[in-house]
Amino acid sequence: MIIDSHCHLTYEPMYSSLDETIKKANSEGIKYLLTISTEDKGFNNILKIVENYSSVYGTYGIHPHEAKKHKEIKLNHIVEKVKKNKKIIGVGETGLDFYYNHSEKKDQITSFSEHIKASQITDLPLIVHTRSAEEETLKILKEFIQKKDFKILIHCFTGTRDFAFKLLDIGAYISASGVVTFKKSRELAETFKSIPADKILVETDSPYLSPEPLRGKPNQPSYITHTVKFLSNLKNISYEKFSETTTQNFFNLFGKLN
């Protein structure tokens, strides 16, 4: 059994072919999928999906790219949204993206902080997007952890080995996407080789970041098998054992799913 810990089923081309996409994933051994919120207006579609598909769970959050459009989204609003359905099991994705800077840094930091406080109040894991913002991301996470502990998942990790182990030091789980399979990602692969298997989750981030050998095609949850195979070979663990380990890691973080 495998769990796709991060996909975007409300995005095309998957949203127009949900039945086919989810059935294909399930047939490939992906028992559960976590579809991730990035903006407020799309959340109703996430609610509909989790209600209609037993294998799909969801989150609520505002992506850092969207922070400038959601300045009114504060702690109480986030808490209210995640309580809409018991199958909403995470807060995010949130975080900092100083690579593209689609939103001002101050707006991203404010939004990130509100999501962290919601995670602390609800005891739901925080799904973190971080790009070109390692120092700032770590600083903010540490500051909030000193006030009250909370669960952290760094999604689609592409950072340095040093950053990875600093995140592990504060109890974070780290998720691998198809990026780790890319030929140019040798340093990232070596980082994942050194990360303890009991702290790794797997994801597609579909419809983006299709793994080798499917680069260039729209990604989908069933393609996660290529990433799992790559990582299991990298870490010299059987495919079955690594699948089992990453699934247990998901349950350790998010709780058992019904």
C-alpha cells in the first residue's frame, strides 16, 4: 500500500477525469490520496471530492503564491474551514517561496504564521512549501515550536542536506516527489539516501513534476510508483518494505484513516 501525500485533484487534467484518475491510482496500490488546498475558492471542490471518494482526504490552506490575494484569511477562518469535514486532515499548503515571489515576503510570512497557529490549535499537521527560503522557514518554525509543538510535513523537498537535517532536528517529516528521480537531482537523491526511512513520505504533487521516465507528461497519483521504486533502490530497501514504511509514516503524522 502507498499513500500519495500531496496531489491536486482539483487541477486539470485530473479534475475532469476524477473517476479514471482515482481508480487507476487505487489499482496501482495507492490506497489513499491527500488532495491539497492552495486557495480559498477551490476548497468547496475539495470538500466535494472527499465526500464522493472514500480513498481521498483533503486539507485547507493558502499557497504562498496566493498570499497577496488572501490577506483576509486569518487563524479563525482556517480553523473553521478544516472543521468542515472530518476528512480534512491537514493545514496547508502554506509556507514561503522567495524564488518566484508572486506575493510580497511580508504577506507570505503573515499567512504562514496564521497557518502555523491553526495547526497548533487543531493538532492537524502543517504542510509546508519552502523554496529559496530555508533560513527564514526554519527560523519561523523554530519560533513557533518554542511556544507550542506542532506536526510538520515539508512537501516536495528539494533543499540542501543541511536544511533536511535541521528540519529532522525539530521533528519534521520530509516528503519526496518525482523531482528526486530527475537525472539532474543527484545531490537531492544523496540527501534522501541519508534521511532515515522512518521520516520520509512520498507524493506526486500532480499534475506537476512527473517522475522519470514520464517527464513532460501531466503527472497523476498512479505515477508515484516510479518515485517509490527509485527511492527503495536508492536506500537498498525492497519496494514492498519502503511502501509499508512511508505509509506508516503517513499514519504516524496524520493518524489512521477510515
